[in-house]
Amino acid sequence: MAESRAETRPAAAIQEDGLATFFQQHRRRAYLFALQMVGDPEDAMELTQEAFLRLHKCWHKRSASGSALPLLYTILRNLALDLLRKRAVRREEEAALEQEPTPEPGPEALASQEQLSAALWQAILRLPQAQREVLLLKDFHGLRYDEIARVTGSTRALVSSRLHDARERLRRRLARYL
Amino acid sequence: MQPSRHEQIRALLSAYLDEELTQADSQRVRIHLEDCPECRQHLHELGRLKSLTGRLAFPDPPEEKMKELERRLSVRLSRGLGWILVCGGAAAWLVYALVMAILHWRTPTVKEMLGGAVLVGLLMLFFSVLRERLLELPHDRYRSVKK
């Protein structure tokens, strides 16, 4: 995913060790990953801020190649999972009824690319969380298997297996439209 | 029961698509695909799914929100540096003043007393903020989150 926006000049206080440049380059993708994980724009913005603050604290721990991207995704993922856990607890406490997933649109509604994308996103949302995050990290954010394994604290083989399962599920669900 | 040849190959198609297979496995898949239209179709569908997922459109974060985020980060990060400078400087000054007081005890001048008052004031502010942070710690929503 390419960053397409014209970026503003970085603030003086975060101009250290390339962190300011990194912030400018990856703030949008960080926000989108947070949004994909938690679904709410306000929460996504808050998680993005918290993630960059934490990244600043452990900036020296980035990989030898200098890329801090897997580290940023790891922090974001942990923050998002924590928020999702708290939401689940809150839902249980409130004894709220689980919301039915939005039904997939029928073939007539899938005439346009946008509607097919909407159907795909609904199908992705119905994947188990572990499969969904691997799929998004690979196909939307473009990480390699070994990077995804680091982000999710798993192994390369498990990443490969989860990705295979996720794609097969999506393929079956959207088979009529592929 | 042993998985069929098709099943074995299909289990590898996802990683083949991502160019994440070993050279040997990749070669095995390529040879199979040459003679198997069904698996080629399967791979085509996986490729289309991958492409569609990569092009999913999400609303951009509002630029104003991003600028606000940058401002908030800037403020919080510069505050941290400021506290380090204030505390480090105050500690060094305190040690120096104590050593000088022990070595050359005399009644302090007005200038020294004013400087001391500023130092003590800064230390009181520091401990007040530190106490507040410690009291807030149990309510920090991200406290338990690992980096």
C-alpha cells in the first residue's frame, strides 16, 4: 500500500533518528491497520497515537535493517487486541445481543467493483481474528511471512497455514463472483 | 488417508502466490500447474482475491486529525525531554550546592536563597506530578499492553 498524501513538515520535537520521517511515511497505514482491527475511527486514531509514543520509547529496538515497520505493527496489534478484549468484556457485562453479520449482497448488488469490495470486506470481517489479521498484513499491508510471524508472535509456518485457510474461506464464500 | 496430489498442491498455492515457497516446492507446483487446468483456475481465483484485498478502499483519516495527532505527539515527546533536563539539572545543582555548603559553610546570600527557592519549587512540582502519575497508573487503559 503506497502512501499517497502530500505530507506536512514534521514537528521539531519528533525529529530524531528518522522517527519524524517514519511517522510521516507510515502514519496513514498505521491508522488504517488500527481501523481494520478495531473498526472505530476514534479508537483507531487513539491507538495510532499511543503506538507512535510507544514506538518512540523503543525506537532503538528496531531491526538491524533499520525498518521499524514490524515493530509498529506489533505495538498496534497488541493495543488493538487489548481494546477488543476490553470491548468483549464490556459486551458480556452489558449482556448485549451479538450483532448478526451484515448479509452479503446478492449477485444483482455486486454489479460494481465497489459492491464486490464491500462484499469482500464483509467476508473478511467474518474470518476468525487470527486469520483476518494475517490476511490484512499480507494482502493489504504487504508484509512478508517472516515479518508477519514477528508481528503476531507466531511462526512462518503458522502464518502460511492461516493465510491459506483465510483465503480458502473467502474463495468459498465469494466463489460465485470470482 | 493420504491427501491426493491435488490437495497437496492446493495447500501450497497460497504460499506459491506470495512467492514464499522453497525453490523445490515452487518447482513442484509449477510443474503440476502446467498439466492441471483445475489448479490453475484455483490459483487464478486466489490471485484475484489477493488483488481485490490489496485494493480495498478505506476512508483516509481526516488531515486535521492527523495534524492534531502530530501536535499531540510533539507535545508529549518534548515534555519528556523537558522533564529529563529539569530533573537532571536540578539533581546536579542540588549535589553541587550540598557539597559547597559542607565544604564552605556560611550564611547564604540573597541570590543563593532565591536560586534555592526556585530549585526547591521545581522539585516540589516534580514530586507532585510523579505522585499524580502513580495514582493514575492503575487506571491507565494501556498499562498492561506489551510493546
